[in-house]
Amino acid sequence: MKFRHTTSSGDDKVELQMTPMIDIVFQLLSFFIMTFRIGAQEGDFNVKMPVLAPAAGAASEIALPPIKIRLRADAAGRLTSVQFNDREMPVAGAMRLLREEIIGLIGDDRGPGSIQETAEVELDCDFQLRYEHVIDAVTAVSGYLDREGNIIKLVEKIKFAPPRTGAPASSS
């Protein structure tokens, strides 16, 4: 049996090898870099920050006045009246007429800086109006499918008017 010789103090000196440790760290780093996958954004969040007021003398963009659509209902929630910018429309086929009016206002121009990008619709609905009529109105002004099945966007900014005074409070 062979005995190891120790120093006179009895302590063996142990040295750590740094080169293998650095090699392992670089291998791990390169592994994680090579296997990293950037995930696609989970939704199309169309968030636009407020724009500061234009400087004096700057050319202003073509601004379309807000489009106001008023939907009135009877006590049972049926649609009784549709107004487009204070102009009465027939209830039969009103959603098709709304779409045609929006197309007439916006035109075919699409993309950044277009009227379509700045257009805004305000829906003013009676409290008792059935939800299906509200969805029909939103669908009519937001876009449509063309003959080839492509989605044609019309208005992306749709807001609801605040409730009128005298509307019954909702129960939670």
C-alpha cells in the first residue's frame, strides 16, 4: 500500500481548474442562445398613444368629423329608429345602408394617413335595445368581406356614447 506524502503541516493544497469551468459556462451560454425562440405576439393590440398638439403652422391632416349613429328601441328591445348623423334611415335594411354611407364617407383610401385611419364612429344606443342590434351596427361600420373573401376594414375606432340621463341603472 502506497501512502501519499503530505507537507510538513499536514494540509494538502487543492487547486480548482478554471479552464474547464469557463468552457462549461460558454457551452451553456451558446446552448441557450441557439435554442432561444422569440414567440409571436399573442394578440393584435392596436394601442395608439395620444398625439401632442401640432406645432403652429404645421399642416393639419384631413379630419373627418365624428360619425354619430343613434339606435332607438321600443320597450321590448326591438329596433325602431336608426339615425345617421341626425338623418333618419329606414329600419328595414338599415345596417346595409349604414355600411354604404360609411363607404361613401371613407372611400377606398387605406393605410397610414388615410381618412379610414382617423375615422371614428360614436354609437348612441337606447338602454333597452337588444344586444344583437348593437352587434349588427358595429359589424356594419367596422368592415365587410368582398367577393374574394378578403376583409375590407372600414372604421376601427368605435365608441359608445355615455348613457342618457333617466336610463335605468343596471343591477350588478
